[in-house]
Amino acid sequence: MITLIKKLFYLLFMLILISIISFLAIHSAPNSFFGAGELNPNMTKEAIEQLKAVYGLDKSLSQQYFDWVKNIMTLNFGISFVSGQDVSNEILKRVPITLIMNITALVSVFVISLYLGIKSALNYEKKTDYIIRQISLISFSMPSFYLALLFIIFFSVNLDLFPIAGLHSIEEKVGFAYYSDMAWHLALPVGVMIFVGVGSMIIYIRSLTLEILKSDYYYFALSRGLDKTQLLRFYILPNLLPPIVTLLGLSLPGLIGGSVILESIFGIEGMGQLFFMSALSRDYPIIMGTLMITSFLTLLGNMFADLILLRLNPYMKRG
């Protein structure tokens, strides 16, 4: 319980720090949402100043920040400059899609990397090991945006197996057909996330497994005549899981950041696409709201990873 309370305080501290840095960085960027209006000869200076007063941008930067913090304490992220809609509603409509993509990719990366990494180590310097290493190196060096374009050209344009973009088909569907259609549209972007994510994880797990196979306790287990299943269950996996869980927790920001690019390429209405479009139009309330929600989810994921790590290794220091 004490550990959980400490981690909650740490999460709160990090959110405050992220909010300050993000707020200053966004408002220090060149141009603003009213830049186009200032270049419009039909837009008077008084009208622009009146709009800034409506959105509170006529106040000092510190006052704007404290007003914003006071509002988000009640989950009020303000009104979008572009759509005029409530920011909280805009984000909540898009959070589930981004979470589905990232959680699916994270679980798949864990399962695939664990299997291939162990298989590669158990077949050290054999043909299987060579093939898996080459796949992992290609994955590690492949940019997600480039792989996304290759997937679209090959699977969508040439083979016509998957849709090029979007989240749903034109035909209205309900029930199971609705969700299967969504899965069909998400197959390519999630596939890109998985392929790009497994490379470094496979290399890491292979390296850890090789160290375990060279350890004294593993040789002792072999001398006792244990079969492969028992060796894997009682000696390899228990020593692999703690560092893997740690690495998965650290990889969360990369996965969520990668979804910004992929959602924009595949035209998926998730948080990544919303953030990208808002950044182009300098829609400050949407940008800050998206950043804070994403940061919260990332920190929450890291906190759960730490708690799982403590569960797997109860002898770990809880300071």
C-alpha cells in the first residue's frame, strides 16, 4: 500500500512537471492560431484582440497556466479553437481507438518477441537463429512511416486484401460485423506497430536467454535431468519476465508516439491524428488536453509495469 501511495504521488508530480514544460513549449512556438487572421485584411485588430480575450489569451502566460490547471482539476480542458467543441468530449471519442491499437500491439510484441527470442537463443548459431536475427535487425532498422507505405502498396493496392485508410466501411454495420470491420481496418496499422516493435525486443530477450543458458543454476538443472518444458517454465521464464516487463513499460511512450504517425497515414480518428491536426492549426486546448491524457496513460502504464515487477520479484527493494 505504501509503495502504491508513493507511486501515485510520483505520477502526480510528473504530470505537473509535464504540464509546465508542455505549456511553455507550446506557447513559445512561432505563430499562433490567430496568425491567419492577422494576415487577413478584413480582420481588424480589435476583432482579433476580442477573440483573444474570449479564449483568455490576452492574460499573462502564468495566469493562463493557473487558469488552465484550475479548469483541468474538474476535467475541463476548455473549448477547441477550431471546432468549438468541448475538448474533453473530442478526446474521449478518440481514446478507445488509440488504446485498442496500442494495447493490441503491446501484447502481441510481448508474445511474439518472447517466443522468437527464446527460440533464437535455444538454437544458437543455427539456421533458425540466423533467420530470427535477420528479421529482428530488419524490424529494428525499419521506419514505421516507410513500412506503412509499403504495407498499403502491397496489401491494399496490389493484393486488395485490406482497406487503404479509415476505420469503417461505407456500408453501415452493426453487432459483430461492426467490430470485425473495425478489426479489418486496423490490421495494417497494428501490423506495422507490431513489426517495428518486435525487433529490439527479440534481440534483448535473446541476449538475456543466452546469459541464463550459461549460468551455473541452469547447468545444475540440466544435471538433474529436467526436460525442456521444465527448464523453460522454472528456470528461463522466471528470470526473463522481470527485465522484459521493465522494457515493455519503457516502450510505452514510443508506441503511443508512433501512433501519431500511423493514425495520420491510415486516416484513423484516434488521439494521434487529433494531436497532429491540432498541432498544425495551433489549437492549444486540444494539444494540451491530448498531451496530458497521453502522459497520464503512459505514466499509468509504467506504474502498472512497476507493480507487476514487484509481484514477479517480491525481494526487490521497495524504496
